[in-house]
Amino acid sequence: MRRTMERLLRLQQVTSKLSQALTPEQVARVIVGQAGPAMGAADCSIYLVEEPGVLRLVQLVGIPRLDLEPWTCLALDAPLPISEAARVGEPVWVESLEALLARYPLMEGLPLSHQRAWASLPLEVEGRVLGVLTLGFERERGFAEEDKDFACLVSRQCAQALERAHLYARERELREQAERARAEAEEQRRLLEQEHRRLRAVLQQMPQAVILAEAPDGRLVMGNEQAVRVHGGSIPANWSRDEYTSARHGFHPDGRPYAPDEWPLVRALTRGEVVRGEVMEVLRPDGSRYSLSVRAGPVRDAEGRVTAAVALLEDITERLRLEKSLRQGEAVFRRIMESDMMGLAFSDEDGRILEANDAFLSLVGHGREELERGTLRWQALVPPEGREVGERGLRELWSRGVSPAFELELLRGDGSRVPVLTGSAQVEEQARTLTFVLDLSDLKRAEGAVRFLATASRVLGQSLEASDATLQHVACLASVSVASWCVIDLVTPEGGLRRAAVAHEDRARELRLRRAWPMPSLHDSGGPLLEALHSGEPLLFQDFRAETWRHLSPGFVPVEQVLEEGEVCSVMVVPLRSHERVLGLVTLGACMPRRRHGPEDLAMGQELAHRLASALESARLFLESQRAVRLRDEFLAVASHELKTPLTPLRLQLQGLRRVVEGQGGEPVPPERILRAVRGCESQVRKLAGLVNDLLDVAKLAQGRLPLHLETVDLRAVVGEVLEQLSAEAVRSGCRVELVNGEPVVGQWDRLRLEQVVTNLLTNAFKYGAGRPIHVKVGWEHGGARLSVRDEGIGIAPEHRGRIFGKFERAVSERHYGGLGLGLHITQQIVSALGGSILVESEVGRGSTFTVELPADAADAGARAMLARP
């Protein structure tokens, strides 16, 4: 009973001491100082759970701390009595050292100097283990139930005191935190106000307009003076975003108006979008427009919620105008620099060219590598005789900052010269000189070409006959003005080419040029010269060398070369054509140092060819007109003679008949006498009617109207009838006609015109047959009708065969053979109108053969085309 009272007193003391402890450390000190002695322990220690799964030694009494140094921090899963008590939440009682080491071998390392007993009691509150109370006794002992109950009661009191101390400590910590938070909030408020004042001061000093709006309604809470100026008036306090967007009209760069939710400030507020440098146009209340560069972004709190948005507005109206002007100026300058209409170059005071466009480099014949190396200088571009003119321009440049435009020749990289118009201006900011160079080559060339063409026209117009002397004069003009040499070849009536004129600026090479330049035959095939002659298209050889010579006309082998070794020329060959007629070729060659011919020179060559062709055509027409006048005079003489020829016997017959009638004295005239006279008159009238009909047919043919009446006709029967009609004339000419027998040749033709064709061919054979036999053959060949009339008379010379079918033409003198010279011309026109053709084969002294070929049906497409031809 006494022991129980003692324990209760000790428990009361422990409880009293624990009630005064306010921190876990104080509670731990009370427990080790009061609870251990109260339970008769020799040593006492407190382990607290400071972090999950770990026990840490916080108080110790009765054992040197150094002895427990390895055991100051224990894991809950360690095989130790202290860890087991905390892990299972139940007291661990160890009655002896042997029992301790048997249950917990890990305790082997603990410095134990005597036999002892131990108790490890969990400090548990409401199922939570806060720590472990460990008691060590000096002697081995057993633990009675009342000892265990008392120990557990003390441990519960200690645990409750420990929990209470934890609560007190948490409360103090919360109070301290609250105080610190209030102090920090106050400090933050003070700093925020200070920053707010600073922000306002900074915003007022910023060059951009700044607007700050709060979420969620977009109330405008701040705007600097620049914002007021940008908007053209004050910004009312508490102005919402809807009022702001409705009072202002914004437009995209493409002219589309801003929707209320498209404004940058609204997008930053509602979507949290960051807007960087968006350009917009705004309409002021006074109607004026201005451009803004807008940047906007959200202001977020610690949780990332958008609490406000700020917008920076910059009036860029003037900047955009200046940038546009600058871009336009740069674009104009860039287009000028990139264009090929003129060369531009920047140079320094020493004449070194620092920068130049492609047009300048191409004009002076130098590469950009020389420019980049800094080796291109004006001193190398200006020839000695042009430096005085350039120096005058430089003096003007340095005195006035600009030089007048003047003409000058520049030396190209290949040694040639180019005429230019140039001028300069100083760029003072860069200490440079800008020089423009305008190529005058085309102008000078055009002026020279105009002068040459005008002179050539005067030479060609001095005479109505384009003689070889006139053409030689033109070639000489060309060789000293627009080319180095000139060759003119003309087509001959026989179908060949002849060299009419040759000129070379080097007279010693003129004869070689005459013999060496190729001259193809019109009957050959292939070769550029012949192709150009037939097509009418000019040829241009910009890189013409000695090896190119032989390729112009296949088969032509020049006697000697005209070009010197390594000499390069450009050659232009232009056909001479007039009304689809080939007249010849004019060839112009340009050799160094003369500028080579280019595509732009073809117009001059074609104009020269046109004027030469016009002169040649005019000369031909002049000669033909003279010949036509001569033929007209001859025809009038022949026509008057031929018309008189039948009239004279007709008159004589009539006069004789009159004398017979008058001599009869009223007696009847013998009928046979009258019949003989009438027959003679009819013969002469028929001859006269034939001459008149021939003249009428020629007139109809000249007017393009030769009516045809097609019907089924047997050509063999027509030939037989005409032979019967001309039997008397055949007898008079002394020619025997042989008609080869054959089958009928029936086709669709004009019977009267066929009779006219046969009559003309037979009459022509009687006239020139020289009393020898005439062979006539009619038949079919190659699906068409064929009529041939062959005589064995005088024949036709080769030079006359091409013109015997012309009007008033004949191969012999009209003094020996009568007729108007129209028979063969009319025959050819009738045959052509019927869709056929007529050919002549002849040999002088051995006769001629005329062959007519006709389609079976003159009304087919070929015949109709012939009829439609004017």
C-alpha cells in the first residue's frame, strides 16, 4: 500500500512538472529527470519521431552520451528494442543482458558493464507514436504487472505532455508566422506603394503610351500622358474595355476593322495572349487616322491567373511614312542599279572604283573580281585623248559638287572603245563620287546606219538602171561605214548567181574576197547561204572564223582564205527579195577593231537589202517597160501588117468581081466565077476573124475571164476535124501530117477551146515546119489525155524557150514569119484553164515537140483552182 502511494506521489510530481513544460525539449527533460527515478531506473532516454521512419535521441540521463553516439539516430525497421516499441506501439520488456542479446544481436556493440534490465515504452497519443521512453535498470529483474501498468501510465502522461507541448509549439509558430506575415504584408504594401509611385513616374517618362487594365472587366486603371496624346484626349477613370473598344475604331493593315475581341489588350486579358509589335490603324474622334505599334501582355498572380493586362502603344505614323519613303527611294535606286539602261559606279578621290552595277561592268568589259580586288580605276578606262575632257568634268565636279554630262570614249577590257555619255555627282556623306555612264553605241551606230542608208539611197536613186558600178559604189560605202567588207551577189536569168560587187576596207584583200567568198548554185541543195536565199530569212554569224568559211556552201572550195590567222569576224547575210522573187544576197562582215555585228544590226542589213531589192526591181521594171514599149511598137507594126494582109486580097477579089459584073453589061455573071471569088473572100474573112479573135482572147485573159463550156469531147475526133479544116493550109506549107491511130480519148472539156489549141499548135507547126512532115499523136498516159505535135523544122534556141509563151513573143523575126505572136500564149492559157500543162522540147535545126497534158475532167478541184486564179 505504501509503495502504491509512493508511486502515486511520484506520478503526481511527474504530472506537475510536465504541466509546466511548454516545449518538446522541456517535456523530454522532465521525463528523463522525473519519470526515471519515479520508476527506479538507473538511466533514462527519450527518442522522438522527428521525420517519418526515423527516431532521434533528444534527452539522456544515467549513461555517457558518447557511449550511445552510434545509436543517436535509429530507423524504425532496425532490430532494436527502441525501434520495435515505436514500430509495434507496444512496450518492450527485457529482463536480462542475455535476453537482450538473444533477442537483439545488434546490441552486441553497446558498452554494457554489468547485468541489467530494460524497458522501452512507446509515447503514443490516439494511435500516433510520438517517441520512445527507454529505462535501464542496474540489476536483472522481472517486471510485475503493476510495474508495467505504472510504467505505461507514466509513458501515457509523458506522451500527452509531449503532444501538448507540440500543440503549444505549433500555436506559437503560427502566431509567429502570422506576425511575420502581417509585418511582411505591411512591408509589401509599403514597397508596393513605393513601386507604384515609381511605376507611375517611369510610365510618365516612357516614350511609348502605356495602358493598364484589370481583369476580368478590363477596367482601365492606369495610363500615362503619352496614352492621352495618342488617343487625342483624356482617358476617363474606370473606363471598361467595352467602352474603350466601342469608342475607338481600329483597322488591320489590310483595312479590315478590329472586332471587339481582337484588340490586343482584350486578347491579353481574356486569352492570356502575348502580343508583340502588332501594327494597327486607329480612327481618332476628329476623323484623322494614325498608325500604332502595339505590344500587350497579361499580368498573372502566383497561381498563374490573369489579374491584369498592360499594353504599350507607339505612334509610328511618321516612322512608317519615312520608312515607306526610304523603301521607295531604296527600291528606285536598286532598280536603277539593277537595270541595264545605264552604268553606275561609285569611286573614291583617287579614281578607284569601289562599287558598280552589272551594266557598268558589262559596258567597260571588266569583271566583278577586278572590282572586288580594288584594281579597277578610272585612269585605265579613259583613253589619253579623252582625259582632258574628263579633267574639265572633274574640275566642275569638285567646284560645284556635280559635273555636266559630256560625251567620251572609254577603253574596254578587250582593247575596243565604246562611246558613252557620262556625268558625276559627289556623295558628301560617304566621300564618294557617283558616276553614270550611258552607252551611246546604239545611237552612234544608228546615226551611222541612217547616214549610210541615206547615202546609199541617193546613190541608188541617181540612175534608173541598177548597174554593177552603182552596186559597187554602195558596197564601198558599206565597207567604210557599217562593215569591214561587203559582197553583193545577184541571181541570173539562167538560175545561177553572179558576183556583182565586192568591197573591203583593206583594198589589198578585196580581190581575195571576190574569189574566196562562197557563191552556191541555185540548183544545189543544202548549205546556209542557199537556205537563206530560198527562205528569205537573214543569217548572222557573230563568231565567224576561218574554219567556218567552208561550211557556208557545201562543195565550194575557196581559192584562198580572206581571214588572217586567228582573225574573228561577224558576218551578216541578208537575202534580196521582191514580191517573193529571189534577187540575190548581200553580205556584210565586221572584223576587229570594228564592233561585231549583233542581232540589233539585222534591221540595218534588212533595210539595205530592201533598198537594193527595190532598186533592182525598179531597174527591172524600167527595162521591162522599155521592152514592153518596144514590143508594143513591134506588135502595132506587125498587127497593122497582118490585118492588112487579108484585106488586100479581099479587096482585090471584090474589085475583080466588080469589074466582071461591070464588064458583062447587064449580062449574067457565070456562077463559077462568082463562087470562086466568094470562096477567096471567105478565106480572107476567116483569117481576119482569127486575128481579131486572138486579140479578143488576149484581152479576156488579161482581165482574168476566159469562159469555159465543158462537155463530153473526144480529143482524137477534134484533132481529125481540125486537120480536115487545115488541109488546104497543110498543102500550101508543103507539110505532110501523120496522125498516129489510137483509141478515142474522151473527157470533160470545152470543145471550141480544144479546137483553138489544136489549130494553134498545127498552124505553128505548118509555119515553122519548113515543108517537112508533122507528127501528131493523141492518147492516154498516166491517167490523163496527152496530145503531142512534133515538127522537123527550124527548132527553138535554148535562150528563147522561156519566153515563147509570152504575149507578142516569138523566137524568130516577124519579117520572115507572120502572125501576131499570140498563138502559143493563148494556147498555154487555155490549157492551164482546163487544168493541164504544155511543154516544149526543141533542138535548133531539128524541130520542136509541143506536148499538152489534160486531166480527164476539167471540172475537178485542180481545174477549179486554175479557173479561180486571177
